[in-house]
Amino acid sequence: MIEVDVRGLSCPIPVVRAQKAMATHPKEILYVMVDSSVAREHIENLAKKGVLRQR
Amino acid sequence: MSSFLSKTKWIILGGLVFGTLGALAVNWGNPNNMGLCVACFLRDIAGALQLHTTATVQYLRPEIFGFVLGSFGTSLAFREWRPRGGSSPIIRFLLAICVMIGAMVFLGCPIRDLLRFSGGDLSALVGLAGLIVGVLVGIFFLKRGFTLGRTTKVPKITGLVVPIFALVLFVLLIIKSGVLSFTSADGAPGSLHVNPWLGLVLGLVVGFIVQRTRFCSVGAWRDVFLTKNFYLLSGIVAFVVGALVTNYVVGNFGASGLFGLNVGPRDVVYHWGFTKQPIALPYADADGNILWSQYIWSFLSFSVVGLGATLMGGCPLRTTIMAGEGDTDAGISILGYIAGGAIAMNFMVASSGAGMGKYGTWGVAVALVFCLAIGFLMREKEA
């Protein structure tokens, strides 16, 4: 499991970091730590897209 | 996908309401094609506080206080109010000055750009192109690891500063305090405004919409190119549709509108075209001649806005909303916008309906170089 800590980072950097982690570790489970609901929504969207793309 | 649709439905509804209000605010008293403009309104506030003394643009715009207080109340109610700060405040202050200089040369923030288009001003498209290019450059920096650093939790009282400030200024407006300077010349932008209470309510409604939907006029383009996410962009499109349809329906494009509605004390007549648009570049003389370089500077000035706002994490409107949510760095950015408005007026950088300011080109050049330098220099090695 890969941990990505994006707490305290302002939009859209959390998404950029998560995106990079998804690209470099395509098979791993990512554990992304966020501290704002905006970042959470953004990363949830990204995760859903990622799943769709892998299929 | 279904959750995307249900969320998108709300931002489309919010965008339609926001765009409609933005168009109607002109009929209710605000300047033409400037129903709501965060940059213009902060410049007017700077003038009312005598940070600049350009007599035509001095008024304490209540809509701004509404944005902040609406977002403050909404974020409290939805448990999203989070006092935080400490992410390179001085860099944000300077970036905000740069964004403001870009907006003052172009004549408007990205929200006004959309309203200008919805009022027939095709030169708004030049700005939009510049904005998108600026966002793309910003994305390049983001992918390179650009960051202004992490925020930390700050004491509650710190997060309350901006909302309290907004409230105090609104009270000063209502009691017509003598410390404020207001434009007196009839017909000048500063003299055109809606009733202060109406302005506050407009701001509160928009503050609620933007806080809930995350609406952002710069983030919309950023998300399209960065993550192929069209959620925010659907709000922008809805905003333009709302404003454009409203302008036609209420007769702002002439005739008596579709239903002969009379929606406000001001008659507004818009026309489609690049020139002779309200408070906008390019300036055309009586014979219709224009200096073509004005298009280049319109484009470049809005590239600065797109780049600076992307680096700061949101457009000027979004910044007022984040400040209401307790983001003190956004609060610093608002102070930077106000300072930028004062600088743009005091140093003859700002444009007006009569063309570009004497030092407008220099202002844009310096702002662009500064934003690029920050983009290159501020990066953090990822863990």
C-alpha cells in the first residue's frame, strides 16, 4: 500500500499528487490522507475514473 | 457516474441562478456588463478606503461582503469552516497583486469576462483565450511539483478576521460613514450600484452557491486539462447560458425583451461586437479606429490572471469564498487584490473605457515575469 499525505495542500495539488502516485504505482492500493472536503471530492472522482480506465 | 450527474445537476442549477443574478444586477443598478465583478468591486473598495483616489471608481461594494459572509455561514452550517493558514502568505499576497494588475488592464475578473460575453462583448473571448493559456502554463508548473507549501490549523479567531472585517465594512456602508469616499459623478462606474441591502443579499446567495458547488472560473479550465473533469466547467457554461438568456429576455439587447418585462430602474442596451463595449478594451476612436495591440495586451493580461490564479488555487471569486471558509491565506490574497487595485490605479497601470493606462504594458510584463518566476522556483521534492 502506498501512502500519499496531501493534508494542508491547497487545490489542486492533492489531485496532482494522487494522479502521479496512481501513474507510478498502477497496481498498488493508494491510501490518500486529505483534510478538506474539496480535496476529498476531487480525489474520489479521480479514483472512480482510474478504476474505469483500468477495466 | 450517477453521483457525477446528481452533483452536476446542482452546479448547473447554481450556475444558471448565478448567471441570471449577474445579468440582472445591471438592471438593478450596477455598471453595464459588470453586474458582478470581484476585481472591479475590490478596486472600488480600495477607492472607497482612499487607497487610491481615482474619483470614478470609489464605492464600498456590498456584494463582496456577501460572498465572504455567505460562504462563512454556509461553511459553518455544513461543518466545513476550518481556520487554517501559513502557506506562503507573502507569496500569495504578491501573486494576488499580479492577478489584480492583469484584471485591471483587461478590465474585469474571469466572472466579468463571462458577463461581458453574455452582454455581447466579443473581446471577452480574447481574454478567455488568454486565461486558458495562463491556466495551461499553471498546470505545467503544477505537474513539475509546484506548491506554496502546506497550511496548518490556526486559532479560531484568526479565521474570523475576514468575516468580521466584511461585517464591519458593511456597517460602515449602511451608516454612510464619513471615513469613506464615494464616487459622486453621475454615470461613472463607482456611482452605479444596487441598493446596499440588495447587494448584500446577492452576495450571500452567490456565496452559498459557490461554497456548496465549488464553482470556480479558473479551476473549471484547470480541471478540464488536468483531470478531464468537466464538473466545474458545466457550471461555467450554465452561468453564461443564464446570463445570456436573461439579457435577451429582459430586453438588455434592445426592443422590449421577449415578454416586455421591466425588471429594474436601469435601461441597458447591449450589442454584439468587439468595439464600443461598456468599460472594455479595445478603445475605438470616433471613426472606429483601434490600436490592435490592445488585443495582445488583453490576451496577455488575462494570461497573468489564469496563471496567477492557478498557482493560488482559485479565481478571485473563489478566493473570497475560501476566506469565508476560514482560509487565512485566502484572506491575505484578498488584501493583495485590494493592494493590487490601488497600485493599478495609482501607477496608471489600469485601463479604462478610454484605452490602456500609461504603464499598463509594464504592469502586465512585470506581473507575468513574477508569476513565471514563482512558478519555476516554488517546488517541493515529493516524499
